[in-house]
Amino acid sequence: MRKSMIAIATLAGWLLAHTPAHAAYIVDTGANPSGEPWDFADFQYFAGEFTIGQSDVVTGVQAYLGDQSGHSGFVTAEILSDAGGEPGSILYSDTFILPLQSALNWYGVSGLDWGLMAGSYWLTFVPDANIFGTWPDGVPDPMEKYASKVNGLPWASGREVGERIAGAPLAVPEPGSIALLAAGLMGLFVLRSRRHCSPEPADAPDPCSPGLRRAGLPKPSC
């Protein structure tokens, strides 16, 4: 019985687990931006707003930027909540290295497992003090809205910079899988019911009553 319960529980966990399916870009601003270059440094960076209509799992984020200071440094990718049309609190973050004198290209992090419910969010990339780089605008397919962070002041209007978000909708069990799970749970219920309803064993016979005795047993004193 214990093995049956473990098997059913394992099956249920496997069927009902939320896993990304058919990974693709949730957000893609298009080919490499070729507009005006903007400073990318700890005193100036940008964020883009995006909206999803269903629960998604973010598996990777990228930005089209580069370093021109001759120093490598760390960049923190962040997904923020939406606070009345501007970036809010940090929901997820991860850090990657922007290489020494890196040319303009797509940089970011992958292998993420950031679950988001349907709604609006912001994606930003925050450089450390070692980085003085470039983040050009002029993307073919801009995000819904952009904000800029300059000299530690509150968020203000930003530039249309390049950002990408890879991910997929959260998978839900297919009807056939749900039916299989229900059948397994019903079978477990039936087994437990039979076990609880089985007749109690008969009382042991009186050793002094006439009848057969196993050979070799001592004769009872009655």
C-alpha cells in the first residue's frame, strides 16, 4: 500500500508541475538597434515595460549594449513590478559580466526560472561603477513604454533601447493526463476501502477443545 501511495503521489506531482513548454521570445524588440547611442553607466540606464496575458516562465533576458571604458564589470538584470506606469519593486534579478571593451551585441543571462502571472512588468539592466558603455536606441519593435534612471533621481521618460525576454507559457496538464491521475487516485481509494473493510480474523480455537493438533506441540493441560 505504501508503494502504491508513493507512486500515485509521484504521478500527481509530475502531471501537475508547472513547466515551460515551447520556449520562445516573450518580448523581442527586433534586429540590432542602430539609433543614437546613449551612455550606459551606473548614473544612467533604462527600463522597458511589457505586458503578458497569461502566466509565463522567463528563461532568459538580454539587452543590446556594449562597454567602451576598457574595464569589465557586472550588470544586474532585473524584472520589476509595475507601479502606476513606472518601474516598481524588484521581483527577480541575476548578474552577468560585461566583457572588457565589449562591442555592441546582445548580452544577458539564461537558464532562469522566473515565474510571472498575467500583468505588466519592467525589465532593466543596471551596470556597476566599472562600466561606462553604450546602449543605443532605435529598435524596430519598441516595448510598450520606456523609463530612464539618471543620477539616482526618480524614474523618468526613457529611450527605446533593445531588450529581449525568452520564456514560455506555464504548461497545464492535458485532459488525458488529468483522467489518468483521477483513475490512479480512485484505484488508491478502492484499495484503502477494501483494506479497512476486510473481516477481522477469527478468534484462535480453544486448545482444550477436541480437534486436530499440530504434531510436536505439547499437550495442553486442561
